[in-house]
Amino acid sequence: MSVLIVGSTALDSIKTPTRENPRLLGGSASHAAVAASFFSPTQLIGVVGEDFPKKYLDLYRKHKIDLTGLQILPGKTFHWSGEYEINMNNRRTLATELGVFETFNPTLPKAHQSTGFVLLANIAPALQHHVLDQMRKPKFVVADTMDLWLNIALKDLIRLLKRVDGFVLNDSEAVQLTHEDNLFVALKKIHKLGPKYVIIKKGSHGSILSGPKGIFICPAYPLHTVEDPTGAGDSFVGGMMGYLATAKGSIDANIRRAMVYGSVTASFCCEGFGLNATTKTKRAEIEKRVKELEKMTKF
Ligand code: AMP
């Protein structure tokens, strides 16, 4: 089965304590789609401006990402810039220029409306709703979010949680949403808002799933150097959805392994700026790290 991914398609300018890289291919949907494409056919829904470099369209194509749902409109591509502190975990947004993203109206090509797996990557909850409104009975829908939407679009987000099977957010967002510091209590509170599967991401400390089969602690692949963690969360959820879409059997039977594949895909993302390392990764390298993680966590 294919995965349909909607989210931001951006140009990212990223500063780390040692390097600076302007106008890289970025956005939640770009990271998630490249990650998903290692495992399953992937459809991208997004918008870019006429300034969007052809080499980035070629990168999507190299990953066989279906671009029929990517709009190219007069105007500028969404531009995000951020700067990391010395610990490479704390990040602050320096600028957000919306460009064509400001009036983005995601419209699904007919052929995409019956796709089985849907990832509503980080984007305004109203747009996530709009995409779901166009889908015909998808098998499994997961939504991601960010602190911005908890601050300015909480009502829409809460409404969305009633419509999705899974919800993925990071630890600080879970605390902000539930006013609860204990993540296991926070997971319970988020289930009450709707989703059957809730995943809390904890950056380099992995992630926690709470679902019908209980809790699963998913490790992060141990890296000695992190070049740029931008998009790691999107790569995680994209890889997970791509794996789930082609795995045989039920969601419950596959979701833990799918998270490990997502986690490993995210580790490659962290090893280069933007999508530089992810797009050079081979499926065999992913398999090798999954096996290593399996050994590291077996007891
Ligand atoms: P992550 O590191 O997983 O939080 O994702 C970073 C990505 O989010 C970057 O590639 C940005 O282009 C994208 N991004 C930043 N701000 C926004 C926003 N307001 N809406 C959608 N995507 C955003």
C-alpha cells in the first residue's frame, strides 16, 4: 500500500554552532516523504513557489515520490530558518517566511483519495482536517504537530485528535498539551482525547508508544556525532508509516518494528544537514542499523 503525506515543503536555512547552510530542502513533508520512500510508494501533498530549485524536485523524483499532489505556484517557497545551541538539542526559530504556504489549499488528486495510509505531518491542523475531509476511508491515519499549533490552534488540534488513529508529538509538547510532567500519565490523558496509538518522541532518548498492546519503549540509534537534527522527528514518523504500509499483518503486529525502522531512518537524517545524509542512505544500511539496535536491546 502507499502512504500519502501532507505537510510543509520548505527551504530551510540552518545554523549549528560550527556551520551554517542556507536554503536546503526541508519541511516536515519532505523529510517524512523521503523517509517513507525507503519502504513504500509515497505520495507528497504540498506547495512550493516558482523559486523552488529544480535539483530538489529531482531529489524527490530520485526517491520515486509521487509529485502529482505538489502544487507549484507563483510566489516564494516557505522559508524557515533556525539556530541550534551548543548541545544540538535546543533550537530557536530565527525566521519564518510563509510565501505560497500562506494560502495553501491542499487538494488531493482523485487517485490519492483512496490511499490506505495517511500521514498528516506538521502543518496547521485546519489543513490536516481539510486533507482528511477528502480521503475515502483510509486504513490508518497518523498526525504529527508542533508547539506553535498548541499555542494558536488548540481547538482545531483537539478536534483532529478525534479523527485520527495515531498521534505523534514530542515530550515538551505532551507536557504542554496535558499539563502533566509524567509522560506515562500524559499518554493516558492523550488517549482520552481520541487516538488509539500515542507516540511521544524524546529526541536522542528514543520514543514511547502507548497502544492497545500496552507500552513500547523504542530506542534511538546511538550516534557519536550529530550534524543537524532538523527533520529527525519527521523522518521517524515517515519511516514508521512507510514500513507499516508495506508490512503484512495488523498494525498491532507491526507498529513496534515500524518504530524501530523510523528511529533508524531518523539517525541517518541527523548525520547530515537537511536531507543531505538521508538522501544518500541505502535500504541495506537501514537494515544493518536495525539489526544492531536489535542486539543492543535484547535481554
Ligand atoms: P523537526 O526538526 O522534526 O521539528 O522539523 C523541522 C522541519 O519543520 C523543518 O524542515 C521546517 O521547514 C519545518 N517547519 C518549521 N516551522 C514550521 C511550521 N510553522 N509549519 C510547518 N513546518 C514547519
